[in-house]
Amino acid sequence: MDHAIYLDYQATTPCDPRVVEEMLPYFSNLFGNAHSEHALGQQASIGVENARQQVADLLGVTPSEIVFTSGATEANNIAIQGTVRYLLKQGATARRVITIVSEHKSVLEVVNSLAELGIEIVTLPVNREGIVDQENLRKSLEIPTLLVSVMAANNETSVLQPITRLAQLAHEYRALFHCDMAQIIGKTVDRFSMEYIDLASISGHKFYGPKGIGTLYVRRKPRVRVSPLFYGGYQERGLRSGTLPVPLIVGLGKACEIVKREGPQEALRLQHYKNQLLQALQSEFPRIQVNGSIENSLPGSINLYFPGIRALDLFKRIPHLYLSTGSACTISSLVPSYVLTAMGISAEQAVQSFRLSFGRMTKNTQVKQVIDALTCAYGELMAGR
């Protein structure tokens, strides 16, 4: 192969050219502060509110429920810390927050930080397929709980959690439900339901928007209240102070518009690529396995176990395939993936595994090239060459 092939769409995605085109005027001609009263500021404000509507349309919510942030990590922090702090100020007697062991670090670490406030942290296990047991959640909710936080799709395995049912359970026990939706936006055939979700986080760079922008969804009816984490202005409903990055917001809105229109068909194409890859690899090497659920996972992403070799040794043979072993947020760590080990996968098997994700820019001809490259490199390593 003459050209590199990007296969790390779970880490980040390239900006769609249509998104870039939409943003460009707001870097130059329409550069006003969206909170300025003059005409230039009002033009910027119109761009912001149009984007807010586009995000709301994608999620099926109202624009007043959308708060712009720098991304899902910030949104997770505001959702979890802000909600708990507000409830404690209001005299809530519950002192429990529940999450699951395979969550993104931006959820796990902020949840753990709540111990400083006297909060009991419950981290539920997942099964071999990476899915949390609903009955475990129900039992944990029997003790009064403030908040449950569970991600929609895992960033390493692409496994989907039964979010609607988990959120319903949380509400049955009068707990709020937060969902990190960073990985699922624009990557499924069916539109994601927000019916039972109280707070949700998304990040633009995960679905062909710019980096540095995301949103926090905060339910209005029934109203969910959140304390701000920092102060300095009344932008974004008083929840998130700071001058709005208008070009990034406009780009996020455009990315949402494209996903709403083209996402389902794109997901079907990526599912075909994924099926093609897995069938070809397992036909040649039957011992190759999928880590996590195959049925309940994102269409274009997969976490594969190649027995007998370290994933990093395989990568050295195929530098033109841009792959990663796990989350880009913990890439500096040399320990096996905590997500895989939480699923009961051994440390040895974890270091012999990696994730692979197709995306909007993946071409059909590239899938065959990826299959050939992986098959050749793995075969040579197993043969000791």
C-alpha cells in the first residue's frame, strides 16, 4: 500500500470539509463576540443560536437544554460535580453516586473526587461482554442515590449499554441519570432516545466537528439544576462562564446537521466494513476473537484479540495503518487496558488486543487493504519471521 489508512476514529475524527467551510467566516468577517450588543456581535450570536438549534434537533431536545462546553470531559465534570453540589446545597439526604467500572476516566475520576464531599462511590462491574447487570444497578439503588452515570458506548470496545432501561431504573429510585454520549453520536442506525436521560455529554471531534467544543444537555422538564464549577460571567445559562468560541460552535452545529441527515446510512456502510473485516480475519485465523459484545456494539468499531503476539509488535509491521491499543486519553500508560481487565480479560490477552474503527473517510477499497495487511503481518509474526 502506498498510502496510510486511518483506523482510529474512536480517538478523533477529521473535520468534515463542509464543517470547515461553515466555520471560516467566523474566524475573519464574522469575528464578533456573541455577547456584544453591536451588529457584529449579533451576527455572531445568530450563528451560535443556529448551532444550538442544530444540536437540539439532532438530540431531539429543545435549544434551551443545550449548554456549550469545551468537550465531553468538561461536560462530564459539570454534570457530575455540578449536580451533586447543587443537591447537597438543597439539603438532599442521599449520599450515593453510582457508575460502572469501564467508564471513561473523565467520569471515573470526577466521580471518585466526590468522596471529598462525603459521597459514597459505587462502581458496578461489567460482564465478559462489557455490559452492566441491570439487577446489580437495582440493588445498588435501594440505598438513596443522587446520580447514576453510565456511558452509552465504550470508547475502547464500542460496547453499547442498555441506557434507556438503566435510566428508567434510576428514575424509579428517584436518582438522576447522566450519560456520556461522546462515542455514540452519529454512529448508530437508530436515533438515540433522550426520553429518560437527565444530563448528557457530547464532543464535536468524535463526529467530524472541530476539537475543543462539545455540549452538556440539561433537562428542563422536569427541570434538572446544576451548580457552576467556575465563575466569571453569565454565559451559557450561568453554567459555563467564558467568551464563546463562535467558529467552533458553528462547526459543531454543522457537524450535527450532517449527522442527522447522513448518519444512519453511514452507519450501515460502516457495519458492512466491520462484518467484512471480521469474517475475513477469522476465516484465516479462527483464534482471533472480539473483546466485548458483537451484537451490542457500534457499527464501525471493534476491539480484537490476536493471540500469541503483542499488539504493539503487530503495529510495528504495519505502520501505515493508524491504530491504537486503547483510549488516547491514557496512551502514556504501559499497563493493560483497565476496560478489558474489568471485563475479566487477562492482562496477557489485553496487551494482545487493540481497537480498530472505520469512519466517514474510509473507502471500500481500503478495507481489503487493511485485511491483507493485518493477515500478512500476523501470519509472519506467528511464523517467527
